Amino acid sequence: MKISNSYLFSQANKNIQSAQSDVAKSREKIATGKSLVRPSDDTSKLRSIELLKSQQRKIESYDKGMNFLEERYKLEESVLSSASDILIRVKELAIQAANDTLSTADRDIIATEVDNLRDELIAIANSRDVSGNYIFSGSKSDSQPFVTNGTTGAVNYSGDNRALFTAVSDSRTLQSNTDGTEVFKPVSRTTSTFELKGIDLGGNYNFKVDDALIEFEIPSSASTTDIKSKVEMALSMSGVSSTVAVDMVAGKPEITLTLTGEAGVALTGVEITKGSDSAPLTATLKASSSTGVDFFKMLGDFHAALKSDVRSDISRALSELSSAQGNIAGSLGEIGGKLNTVQRQQDINADLSLQVDSLLSSEEDLDYAKAVTQFNAEMVRLEATQATFAKVAQLSLFQFI
């Protein structure tokens, strides 16, 4: 076969370029540390590498979400701890105010402190995070959740109850916002109506409300107004929150007693002798209902009871404050549980990220020993190709003429 010089030079050029291309590719892989510099290097690995990189990005996104949740939960925990401390102080003041030895002036002083503490709790309920978002307004983070009416002093919730969630893994989400009404929950205020019968004019009687013994005397010529006043005074002296109504039926008084508060169960009286006999009355439950009283209204009612020196309402506030304190403690427990959940999920995601990194490394990271050996072989090939071409190019028939 006849081989022309042009063909010889063309083939030599192709061989040198091919060898140079292989050397360049190997040098590029060594420089980047990756076995795949471009998709065309190994299309069979491309899909698995892209899937692993996508998983890496998802884990990074989950980590950012969990960092946000962790900071948010820590802030809520700190804020509610402060609210719990304030409620403990308010409860201490309620116990102090319920003491019969205190005067009206003393309760006025306590009322002033209670009013200040209520303002502090409102400020806590309107706390913001570092971004300026309200943390207890539900999904309406740009709206102040608890707004005080300047005329009535009532505190109204202007947030919403919509829950927002943040994904922390492919199969798990956690609530990222807080409904203020779930934290500062209404307290239960029970209203029970009892009837007291078997009463004659001109006698001494008693009945019980929980552990308190209520005694009163009815003069022989007493009117319904007199009887009502006697019973109200006896209840007030025992620190029982109640309203009293008296009706005359067939010449005999019948008393309707309405008790409010978590406690407040009227019981049949007991046989006692105290200078003169006191006849026990039978208390019959006629109706009972329970309503939720707004958290801040409950505090306002306590303040009003202190200002008006109504000891029965002060005693009622004491039981309601215990309920409110329990609600705040429950919210703190929930936040603590959420923090633990986030921290456990962070550990899970860290392990998953390590596995993904390991798989990705095995797919795309370069085996340097193999790559350097291949690079050296390709350099030898290039040098040999160049050297042989140089020898062949020197051959010419004109040297033999």
C-alpha cells in the first residue's frame, strides 16, 4: 500500500493531539480531585452523583430550618420562664391578700404591684424575635397579638390560630409558630347554684362550702334583705366568692346560693354547739356551668377585687392563678419537648449527611494513585508519539541521491 507524506503527517498529528487530550484530561482530574470533571467523562455515574448532591442540598435546607426552630424555641422558653416567675409572684400576693389581718390600704398597695405585673405579662405576650416578628401571634407575625383597649382596659387577641410547619426531614415537620391563646389560655371559672331550705325565722344555721363552715343568724322579724345581708357577710368572712338571693315561700325563707371559681361546692351543714345550737342546712345543687375566663381578664378581676377589698373574689383569684400557672408550665413542657425533638433530628440528619458524603466521595472523588499512574502512562505515550514522528519525519529519498 502506498502511503503519501500528507497522510503520514495527518495521522501523526491526530495521534499527538489524542495523546495530548488524554494528558490534559488526566492533569485536569488531578488538579480538581474529581473523577468526573464533565458529564461526558462517565455518563453512567452522572445520575447517581446528581441524586446524592440533591440529597445534600435537602439536608442543608433541613439544617437551616432546624437552626431557626431551635433559636425560636429557646426564645419562647426564656420568655415563658419569665412569665411563670411573674405568675408565681402574683400568686404569692394573692395568698398575702387573702389574709384577714390585712387592711384595705394594704390591699391597695398589693393591687398596685399586681397592676404592674399584669403590664409586664402583656409585654411578655407581645415579645418579638431578632427579626422583629411577634412570637405569639400565630401566622400573623407582623401583628401585635395582645392589644389593650385604652378605654376599657380589656386585652384582646389580634393574632390568629393558623399553624405553620417547617420540614426537618423527608418525612417529618414541626410547628414553627405559636398561637398566643394556647399559651395564655383562658382559665376555667365554674358557676354552681345551690338551694338552702328548711329555714325558720329566729334561728341559727350553718352549711359548708368546701372546708369552710358558714354560720349565720336569722332574727325572728328579719326581711329577705336582712337574711341576704347576713348570709353574704358570713360567706365573705370565710373568703367565699358568691351571690345570694332570698325568697319567702309560705312564710319561710329559701336561699339561692351561686358560687363561682374552680372551688366552691356547697355541702350540708354539721351539728355544732357554740353557746347555742346551730342547725345544719341541706344544700341541694340545682345547676352548674363552667366558662373560660380570658387570662388577662382574670388578672384584671383580681386587681379589681383587691381595689374593692372583696375577699371572696381574692380567694377565687387564688385558685384561678394556680390554673394559669399550670397552663404556663404545660406550655414550657411542650417547648422543652420540641427542643429535644429538634436536637435529636439534628443528630439523625448529621448521620445521614455523613453517609451521603461518603457515597458521593466514592462516586466522584479521584483515586490519586490510579490517576497519577495513568497520567504518567499517557505522558510516556505522548512523548513516544512525538519522538517516533520526529524520526519518521526525517526520512526522505533525497538523502540517498
